[in-house]
Amino acid sequence: MINLTLPIAEGDIKKLKVGDNVSLTGVMVTARDVAHKYIMEHFIKEEPQGKDKELFDLLYKHLHDGIIYHCGPVVKEDNGKYTFLAAGPTTSIREEPYQTDVIKYFGLRGVIGKGGMGDKTLQGLMDHKAVYLHAIGGAAALIGKSVKEVLGVERLDFGMPEAFWIIRVEDFQCVVTMDSHGNSLHKDMIERSKGELDKLLAQ
Amino acid sequence: MDFKTPMFELIKDASTNLPRDVIDIMEEMRAKEEADSNAKSVLGTILDNVDLAKVEQLPICQDTGMIFLDIYYPSGFSTLMMRKEINEAIKEATQANFLRPNAVDVVTGKNTGDNIGNGSPSIYFNEWEKDYFEIRLMLKGGGSENVGIQYKLPDSTLKAGRDLDGVKRCVLEGVFKAQGLGCAPGILGIGIGGDRGGSYYLSKKQLFRKVKDASPDKELAVLEKDILESANKLGIGPMGFGGLTTLLGVKIGTYHRHPATFFVTITYLCWAGRRKIMTLRQDGGYDID
């Protein structure tokens, strides 16, 4: 197990290889479909102004050399205090159109999700020195336990699953499945299983 | 009669307590996976999570899904009444964090916050001749719903004709396309025949069968076993990390088809197969399995 503390230095990311087990501690931010589209349309395509600028500054503080978690959690609210109850990863491939731009824009060192991402993101990980980390899909109660504190939530009007949740995690475990050197477990698995499929269909 | 209380209990149980047969098959497959493999370790984490969710009454998965209900009710009961009470139970279960708010307006993008919306929950009412209710609930996540697929036979690229061999060919391609995206290892519900919509309903209904049962139709039982064994040769494995366990089960149902159509519809249920069946008697007593 490789222990990493957020924010992460570029040098530490370059050392990571597909198959490495990683334990993360520090602050990360959840962002999924609506959030990625929003970042693209309100930050990247135009200079953020007013409230958007405030949101950008806050996110940048946590995301530069940081990590985005593709997650739409179940969160309990008790007198304004939030607790993560269930927080597994969501399917990452839906962010494929945006991910590389978002990595570049914030200077992200990684994204956590499930199912892997495509060629565009793999290239982005190489160009901007970041990794794709795979958490266990559905292991939501267990992962929820590694979220020790909710530091804040932004754009809750997007809905509970889609908001930006700023969280402090301890011993958040995941596996590197796409590294900054162009390797992807997912790409390998598609090729390998395609070979098996062709064999089965030839029968 | 009080519908709301048993409905709430059914939702809570489905969200937090994975069916025993699904746990058993994952334990069995975990033992078969290679020592020190990713597959074994992933299945171990999954089973730890299932235990924790049950003990602490937490949602097994944060995606508590689109709420699917297939309801069988005795003659003389109002489906309007049932729908109203079901909606109340869903609102309460959302408040109690057994459900994540998952109903989003397509036009405005606004989440209703309580899981109630147009077509949400998705309910099928069926009147029957028995004197009790059977309420079948499935909490099925969006990721697994996204990898569902419908084929129409023949399909020349797959050399799939209008027969059971053709069915097998397109289902195997469907499993390949799904990779780990639907949270493998999954259970396949397959509907053959019907119209397009009916075929999807049929495929989803199959998922209420126990993982290890076999179709009462001998030919379909053979096909279910054949597809399961073949799909597990693809090597996709838990989470798509590689391994022996790509699927946990295959369940096939059929409808009569129109002479011109031959639909094969696959609904993929993730390993967190949160489906429960409640028998509700008219005196208010109920059992959940």
C-alpha cells in the first residue's frame, strides 16, 4: 500500500504504476456530471465572474495538486452538520468529454471513480501528470467510513448527488488503473476480453 | 389498510440488507478466484461492505437507484391508494437516508429531492386471483441501468440468427460491452420476444428470481447455464479488473413475438442486487424475502 497525503506532488504521481494500491489522506472534492459540465461552461470557456469567481477560488485551493472524486453520496444533515453515510464511486466514463480539460485547468493530480476512462483522458493524464484511481463500485458504506469530515458543500441546488462536496478523508483506498505513463488496465482488459469474445463467437 | 409502514420497511431492508443468495454466490466465487488476485480482493471488500451496511443499517451503495416496483394485488383494491401510500413511504425513506434523491427533471435539471417525479417510482400493477399482495422492489443503480441493451435479430455482424444460438451471441457481446461499468460481477435478466418496451419489462422481472434457480423451460435452462459459463470465460472479472467472476447468474424469460420481430433485451443488475419480495396479507402482516 502506498500512502499519499493531499495535495500530491508531481513527482509522487509519476512514481505510480497501474496496479498500485493507494491510500489517500487529506482534502478532496466530489464532482460528477453536472459539476463537470458547469466547470466547462462557467470556468473554462469564459473567465469566471462574481459568485462563479468565488466558487472557482475555493475549488482551486483544494483541487490544485488535488483530486476530484466522481461520487454522488448519501449525506445525512443534522442541524446544518453533514455526515457522509454512503459514498462509493460513480461511473467515470460519462466525464470523458470534459475530464482532460478539467485536469489541465485545475492542475489536478488525479481523479477517483469507477469503470475507467477513455483515450482522451489517458492522453490528458500523460500530458498533465495525473492518475486515474479506481475505488470499489458499490462499496459505499465502507468508503463512507473513510470520509471523516464534510468541510463544506457548494451548489447544493444541483441536488445531493451532483453538488461539490468538500471532504476530508483518511485512508481512502483505491487502485491505480490508469497511470501518467500511458498505461491503462481498462484498455488492456478490453483488448483481452475482445480476444476471448472473438474465440467464443467463432464456435 | 396500512400500506405505508410495510413499504417503508421493504425499502429499508432492500437498501441495507443484500439478499442472502447474492451474498452466498459471491462468497462461493471468492473462494474460486486465485489467491492474491485483484478479483479475490475486490470480492472481499464487497462482502465487508455488505456486512457493514447490514450491521449499521446504511445503504449498501450510495446509488439507491431508480425505484422499480412490480406489484401483484387482490381484486378490489385501488391502485391509486397504493400509489399514494408508496409515494409517502418513499418520501420518508429518502428523509431517513435509506434512499438518495434520484429524480431529476429532464428539462430544468432540478432534483425533486424526494424521489417522486414523472415516472418515478416506476410501478407495474398486476391484479391477481390470490387474496394477498406480493410487492417486488428493486433498487437498481444508474450505472448498471446504463449498460442494459436491446438487440434485434438477425444481427449479421454477430452472425446471430433468429434462434437461441443467436440470443447467446448477442448476449455475450452485451456482456463484453458492459465490461466492469455496471459494477461487475452482475446478474443478467434477459427478455426474449415481446414488443420493445415489454421486452425490457420482462428482462427486469427475471432479476427477482434467485441467483441459482433454473428456468422451468429445459431449453432455456440450458441456455442460461451456457451463457453464464461462456461469459465468465471473457475474463472481465469483478470491477473489470480481470478474473473468473464476470457474471453471477443469467435469468431468461420469453414473451411471444411478432413474426417480424425478435428482440433480445438485457438488463444488467450490479452485484449490489437489491431486490426484495414482500408478501403482505390483508390483516397487515408481512414477510420480506
